[in-house]
Amino acid sequence: MPQIVTTAIVKSDWLGIVSNTDQDAAIGRLIDAVAEEIKGICNQPIAQETVTLTIMGASGNKFPLYYTVPISLTSVEYKREMDDAAWTTVTGSVVFPLNGVNYLYNENGFPESFYRVIASIGYSTIPSDIQVCAAEMVKELWYELYNAPENRFGVNAISEGFGTTGTITRTLQRMRPLVEMKLQRYRIFTT
């Protein structure tokens, strides 16, 4: 899975601490927290990951997957009843975009009741505007946690084992309105 932004980019372009390796683990944890926050804002994977989708009641020859990020199919399978033990492979399925949404298509249709789609969803190369947004978020977290000037969001103390604890979560939630507009085009399509 690709990183949403690398520690090296954050250190060189955003924090100016290239030669300091003492904080690499902490920066990595901040990047992980920011990646999860961006995934939550967009309501879909941004960095490519394998996802298993179970779809019930499909009919016709296409149905929306709703994801707006790239999708690469690994397999499509079906079974008639949910209690059936075995899945049967469906051949000829493809994903195509239509009006900004990815659809699963099969020229023979999807007449069965239950489908399992295994796919890589998200970007294998993160778009530069998402990388910049992620780096900005990491920088803000970094300055809050380690420099804490008065004009920051207000984190007063931090312990070394912060990971994704309450301090980071509260800070990310306060940052959310500032980055949601930048990420709007990457949000999942919903009806």
C-alpha cells in the first residue's frame, strides 16, 4: 500500500529537519493518523488497498460501486443463496467510470443474488494535491505537538506513545473543516 505522503517529503519540504532521524517514528505515526483522517473525509480508500465487497440483489448488466477513485478488479464471484458454501467465479467483468462513479459491468449480466467483488481500490500513486494536503496536516500536527505556539489549535501536552490517541483525534477533527474543501473532489459519490 502506498503512503499518502512520505516521511522524507514531510521532513525535507515541510519541516526542514532532513538530517534529524530521531523523530522519524513519530512523524510516521502522524502520517498514519492523517491518512486515516483523509480516508474518513473522503469515505473511501485513497492509498490503494484490497477491499472485499459483498453485493446483494444485483440485476441487469451493471451496477454502481460508488467509489470515485481507481478500481482494479481481482475477482468477481457469485452464489445463489447466502448459506451456500462455495462461490462461483464470474468472467468478463470490468469496471468503467460513468459520470464520475465507477460501475461494475458484465455483458452477460448479474442475475444471481449475492456477489463478492475483490478489488484494489485507491491510488497506486497518490495525486500531488492529496500529498500536499496530507503534508500540511502532518506539519500542523507536528507544530502543535512539539512547538505548541499560541496560535495553534491548542494541544498542551503529549506523551511519546500518542499514536492515534485522543489528542491527535481532537486536533484532526478541528483541522477537518480546513481540509474538507481541498479534498471535495475525492469524496465518494453518494445519492
